[in-house]
Amino acid sequence: MILYFIFIFFSFHCYFSFEIVPPANELLALNNFVQKFNLSIGSDYCSIFHCNTTNGSLINGLFFTANSIQYTPIGAKISVSDLIQFTSINSIFLDGFEIEYEFIYHKFPNCESLYYSNTRGEMVINKTLPDYTTIDIGCKGLEGTEFKLSYISSKTINFNLYGGNVNFIADAPMPKHLQNLILKTKNIPDFKNFVLEGLFILIDKDFNTSSLSYYNTIGAKSISLMTNNELNLPCEFLGDRLVSNDNNYRDSFENGFLAPINNEPIDLAKLNYIKLELRNVGPLFNIQQNSKNVFPIKTGNNTVYLKFNNGNISQIHPLSQFGNAAYISVVNSSIAGDLGPYEPNNGLTRRLYDFANNFITGTIDPSWCNSLLIVKNNRMNGTIPSCFTCYFNFPINVVSSPSAETYYEGFQGNNFDNLDLNIKCTTFAPQIERIQDRTLHIFGNDIGFDCSFYKINDIGECNSFKIIEFGKSYECLSSLSFKDSKYIKINFKYPFDKDYYFPLIKRSPIISSVNFLNNNNLQVNGSYFSSYLGHVSQIISISNLIFEILDSSDFFTIQAIPIQTVPIEKLENSNSNTNTFDLLTLTTNSKITRVYINSSSINDKVCKNDCTDNDHGICNLYLGTCVCLDDFVGDDCSLLNFFITSVQPSTTNGGEAIFFGSFLEPTNNISLTIGGIDCPITFNSSDTIKCIAQPGNGIKTVILKLNNKIFTGVDIYKYIELSIPCPNKCSNNGYCNSTTGICKCNKGFTLYDCSALINTDNGSGNNNNGGGGTNTTIDPGTGSTNITDSQTHFQIYLKSLIEVDINNNEVKSYSLLKNWIFNKTENEIEPNKYILKQQLVNNTSPNSNGCIITSTIEEIKDKNGKEFTFAGTSFIVSSGSIKFTISIANYIYQSNLNTLKLELISSVDKIDKINNCNSKDTEIDTTNVNDLSTFNYIKISKNNKIFSGRFINKVLSDGRSTFFTTNARNDSNSIIVSLNLPHCINECLIDPDFSVLISNDFKSECDDDSSRKWFLPVVIIVPILGSTLLFIVFFILYKKSTTLKIMLHATKLKKLNNNK
């Protein structure tokens, strides 16, 4: 394949070389140059140089190498005329030629770089060189000559001068743009605090060491000093480096050094060395302490990279002698003795020690796992710790050019007994915790040295990481957010290039299926198992068998084989679903997950919500049903079996109070308070509690405690008043029944407080609907009731059903304004009933079809009306009225502590825009909404018509009467009434009623208006059944007829009441 691509490459190259040739003048110049210097490069120049594809002119670099074997004619030199024709090149490379004097000072247009390599003969440099960006001069003929700083053009950025030793003279300020300077010089001149990016100095035996006194004038960020022979320099000048707070120095030295004169370490701590390389220090550069050769320099805390090679240091300890750099290389430096334990210092969390090619003996203590270590080619033995063996293939990329490329290579050349690339890593044990949305804590045993290799959820990585404990604990900051993640996937790459899954939440494992394979081998599928064998402790058993979990198991699957028998575990639960099934128990740390299975079949029917995370019940995976623990109920065991559904309170004098609901098993460890006052319990069972309430009045909150369980019933207890006042004292126009709080109005007066006179303006007109009666219609699409004449439109409808928590915060809300379906009743005995239904979306369970709301509309045709009884109170619905029954059945609560709130809207709109004698603004009165009374009242007045509503403050909860509260809020034309229902299990029943009547000021005919007469009291009575709501509409006809119409998609379905 490689040969194929080479063939294709040369085919294309040859194709273009045949098609493109240099222009005639350049072609002639090339032929002359080749002939002049006897070069053997062929004549296909565009295959050697880059040619412009349009005109063939040579572009980019022009490079020539002289023939070193037959250089003829002798003495031929490159002149300006040889290359003057090449006007489009940007650089010239000349290797092994003699150069004419004029050529050195000629500037070729468009050329930015000029390189002279291995230049023959002499080069005379005695004035300023051309304005090239880069000039590189390698010429032995410069040996012994003077080179002045003024010879470098002010436009030159990079200047290199080598080959021959020169005497460098700084006779002028530093060239303006000069950044990098390479010199082979016999001396260091006074640079007068020049600031360079880099200075590279080559010296040999003729170097004037006294010029080192100018070393402290060098302002370069990087200085390199190199020699090609065994030249030992005095070391004291190292401490004379020019100090600048703005620079981080990177210096390197290839020469040897003499020992410090005063046998004290050279103090470099004050210098800002980021990188310091002493590559060939020699045998003399050390200090003597207790007959030991000790490290001769001190570096500062800013030093990151320290190389001290080819020296003579006696021993490793103390490690602090090498300073605090992150990379410390002391290679080939005669170090002997045992490696000893690791000595962390100065709090640095990661450090690489390179001790290759020494004479270190002994073993590697496990404490060295807190560092990176290279001990290649020493005399060590024993066992390499697993923190290194697991990462033998890991690249050592902390620095460039370490003495070993991998950790396996870093331990070669010794006598270790486990230096084997195929050794199995069994100690890799990472753990994961979420610290913040984008930050993970990655910790554990032998988790590696570099988080930048980690791949998170396939696309993320550790953009940066903080080392907490090297090799064991890191904080990883990722570009991904883990805020909503329940678990994550990480590929560590080393030591295993595979995906691991880790939970970010604390929960029990989820078992979704259990299957038996051959030889009773077990496979359990699900999630939140141990990420790998040993990640967390796991034990799995089925009835009398305990299993061994295999290392092929992971986060989603457990593979196991039976190993021994244990006693059969029996669960104290009488549910018949458990009698024929085996109990599988998975213990993960302190969490236990249990499921029932059929050992001879496939078990993969998942239970709802895992029976509430396996904490409230046990899933039967064969049937797909939950077996709830004693304290919980529901198809997913989410409901706490502990709540109050209804209350029979005492009077204000105190006495026995009875509470009904679900209270688990009878116990003595139970208490109840009413309004914070203890109510001593006289009796308790699983569904009834009796206690003696203290005297009091008003509405109170009940708190029930059982062991560590608490139920709070906010405002569910109302003391029974011995005497109940009537609203507004019946306005002195009636008699007050203090037992019920209901007014009986005197003749001629009406309304709940007897405040309204009965209208006697009968008017005239034909006795039919077209003659001016009202239309009362039902809209099956919205379920609303509309009472309309030519002037006014009253409307009543259910707005929403809301589930609220103990703090009255909304948990879930269902709009009731649409989605009704119309059905005609099939009961021939009651032909005057029509049914509207809707099913609440997302309120279902496996054992229930969900919550269905039913609105039943009934016309009352009995001549004497029809009697109804609610909570011990009887009332008559008169003939011609319409009764609505709203049923809310099978509601599925999110929690047993939650309750329902039903919102109703009563509104009024003006239809006739003419300002006639009956026109009046809307007036709304909610001052009689008072839960301390037996009833709450609302009133809307408009155009001399009065719409009123009455709400009994009792609800039948599971057939028992109990108190509930009512709230009302209003805007300019409507009232929203909220009925705060208790937590009914089977049925809730409430009974508000509404009426519309005519004000005494109403006139059937205006002097200037022929308006049709309107007089129709209407009553709507509303019980809630299961939760059920009854609307009863009374039509009291007064010289006018009324028609009830059912409308569906603007079509009249049925005329319920014929004209009379």
C-alpha cells in the first residue's frame, strides 16, 4: 500500500514536471549555475524546486549543495549575477560554496531569509549586512575575526553566526527587531541589558572565561551555552543571572563545571528559572558533606524543569537536595545506594524523577506511587508496585525527551521480577463522585497519572484537573454538565481502553430481568450494579443458593455461578404472589435489592418505579407486579399507608373527636394534637382514632405522629359551634335558624341574607322562547353552563383540578376546560339525563384506568320538584330545574400527603350594548366567604340581575362528613372559587348551589326601549361525587318560557324542555 501511494505521488509529480518549466531567463540561469559548479541535480528543475503553476517561475526556497567530491573549477564563487534572475523566491540556502564579497551584501528582492552553511574559504564581514529577516552564517573562515553588533541590520529578527570562533564586540545598541542570536564566540561581551528571546552561545577551549563577568548583563529569556570539548567553567556565574520579575528563564548548559570555591551550593532560588538544563556537568560539580558528593545547586519554587546529567552525586537522599521542580533528571551521575522511601516535599502533588543510568540498588517502596519514576539501567530488584505495572504502556509525556518513553522502558536494565508487558492489572479501582455540575471527583487505587486521557460520555474530557493525591485522587473539570445525569460513562484509556459506568446518585441497584443459563449460571440485567468487579461489595443469592459474581460483570449485567447453599430466606408477607416464587437478594454495600422470580422461566416484566426504588416493596419480575411492604400501598408502593381522610370534631366545649383514615397497625407510640394542644387518645385502630379534644373554637391544624412518621392536616378540624349566626343577621327581613345558620326570609324578600325584594314587574309578552325568554345551554366541548338573555350572559364552569402538597404548593394541574365527550344515557327510566365525560391525561396506573371526570345533566320535571339530601340536610330542587352531577373518580395521587383543589368560575358579561334603563355596572361581593360559618356566599350583580352562590363547608369523604375550606378571588367580571378537598380515598362529595334572580329595580319595559322581558331565577346545586360535584339549576318560570339546549360543535342535540 505504501509503495502504491509513492507511485501515485511520483506520477503526479512527474506529470506536473513535464507540464511546467521555468521561464527562459531562469532556465538559462539554472543551467549556467549547474554547469559553473558542476552540480548533479538533473534538468527537471520543477521537480526539484517549487515552480509557479502559471508561469513556471521558481518560488519559495532556492537551495543548492556543492559537490564535495569534485568541486570544479577550483575557486569558483557564487556571485550576484548567478541568482539575480530569481525574483520570486523568499529564501536562499547555499551549502558548501565559496561566496563573493559583493554577494554577502546584496539584498535580493522578495527574499527574506539567507542561509550560508559549511561555507568554504574566507568570508569578510566588515559592515552592516542586508535587511534579511533571518541570516544564518556557518563559516570556519571567520575563525579569529572580529564581529561587531553593528553588522546586524536593524530589520533582522534572527541572526546565527557559527563555524569559526569570533571576537564579539557590542559596539552599538541592540538592533531594534533582533530577538534570537546564535554565536560561536571566544567571549561574552557586555550586552548592556539587552532583551532577547533567546541567546545561544557556542564556546571551545579558547573561550575567555573572564568574560563570564558579563553574564549578568544578558537579558534573554532563554540562554544556551554549549561546548564541543571537555571545558569546565567556574560555576559561580550561574548565580549572577540578570534578575527580572517579568521573565521566566529557560537556560541550558552543555559544558562541565568546577566545584564551588567555598563548597557551598550555588543559590538560584532568587532567579525565575522555569527550566534549567545542566546536561554535561562533569565529575567535579558537587559539594562535599560527610565524605559524600552532594547536589551543588539550590533552585527556587518556580523551577519546573531541572536536568543535572553526567555528574557525580553519591546518593539520592535526601530528595530535598534536588529542589522542588516537577521534573528532576539526575541521569548518569554515579548515584549509588538504595532508593529508599519517597519523601514528598513542599506540597507539590506531581513530580517525575529520572534516575536512569546510575548505580541505585534495593527495591521500589510503594510510597513512590506518589510520584513518577524512571530508574532505567540501575541495579535494583524485587517487585515493581502495581501503580507502575498497570501503566507499563503509558507514555511519559510530562516533559520532552525523557530517558524513557514508557514506564516499561523506565524500569528496564534492572533485576525486577515482574517486568512483564503482559502482567495483568488487578488493582485498578476508580471511584466517581459529582462535586458540581461540571466537576467530578475521580479517586481510587492505581487510577493513573494523567486525567487528560479520560474520555467522558464519548465526547467530554477533563479540560483541566486538580491533583488532590497523585495517582489516587483528582478533581476533573469538564466541558460537559452532569447536573441532570444519574450516571456517566468514562473511558480511562489506561490501563484498559474500555468503557466504565459510574452512578452519580445514591440508590439501590435496579434489576430488570433475571435469566438462568447453562449449568444454573445466572445472568441478572439492570443498572446501578458494581461498575466492575470490586468497585462495590456485591453478594447475590436465590433462596438457598449463594452465587459467585464473575469479573465479566459490569454496571448493567451480573454474571454469576452458584457456589454454596445458605438457609432459605422467608419474607413475612402473606401476599399470594410470593408463594410460588423464589426470592433473589442482591446486597450492594449496605443497600439490598430483592425481586421475586420464577426459576424455570424468563423474568423480565419490570414493575412501575421499581416499586419506588425497591425501598417500599419487592417486584415480581415474572408477573410485573409489586409486593408492597407493610407501611406502603399503591401499584408502585409509593403511597405511605398513614393519613387522615375525615374528621368528626367536638363542640366548642370539647369532648370526643374521631379521626378516620389509614394508621397502620394499632400501637401505643402514637400522639395527636389539635391546634398544638394534645388530644389524649382513647382508642386507635388501623382506620380510626378517638381522642378527647380540649375546649376551643375556630379552625385548627391536626398533627398525627406514629414512631418516626408524621401526618399534618392543615385546617382540617373545625369546632362545632353551639349557635351559628346567619349572614348579615338576615338583614332584619327574616328569621335566623341558629342551628343551621340559614335565613328564612319574610314574605316579599329573598336572597341568602334576605337583602333583596322580590321583583313584581311581570311585564308582558308572548309565552314562548321567541318572545324574550332566556336560553340556558350546555357546551359539551368546555362543559360550561350558559344562562343568556338579550342583555346579560352568566356562565358557570369547572376551571381546573389541582393536586397540592402539604404546603399548598401545586404538584400537578389538570385543565377541565375541554376534552369532554358527549354520550346519551341508556337508562330508559331516566330519559332526561345526558352525560359528558373526559379522562385526565397522565393520571393512570397499572391497576387503574385512571381518573375519569363525568358530568351528568338532569332535567327536573316533577311537578312538585325533587328532594335531595346532603350531609344530613334535605332540600328540594323545583320543577323545571337542571341538576348537574360532576364525578371525579379514581384519582391517582403523587403522595398520600397531597390533597385536591377544585376551581370553579362564575362570570357575567353584558350582551346588549345599548344603555337602557336596566344597565348597571358589575358588582362583586365576597365578604361572606367565611369558613367559620356553616356556609360561604358569593354574589355578582349586573343589569339589575343577581347571581349568588352558596357553599356548605362540609364534604362527605368516603361517606363521612368532614370540614373543608373555601377560598374566593375575583376580577372585574368573575369569581374563582377554590374548594380545598381532603385526601379522599374512595369518594368525595360536596354540595354548593347557585341562583340567578331579578333585582326589585328591574323593569321589564323601559320607557324608550322595547326590550323583551326577563325574569328567571336559576339555582345550580353542586355535589362532588368520588370526587363528585352536583350542579342543580332551578328554573322558576314567571310568565316566560325557558329552553335548555345541549350544543355540540354548534349543533342543537336535544331540546330538553318544550315551550309551555
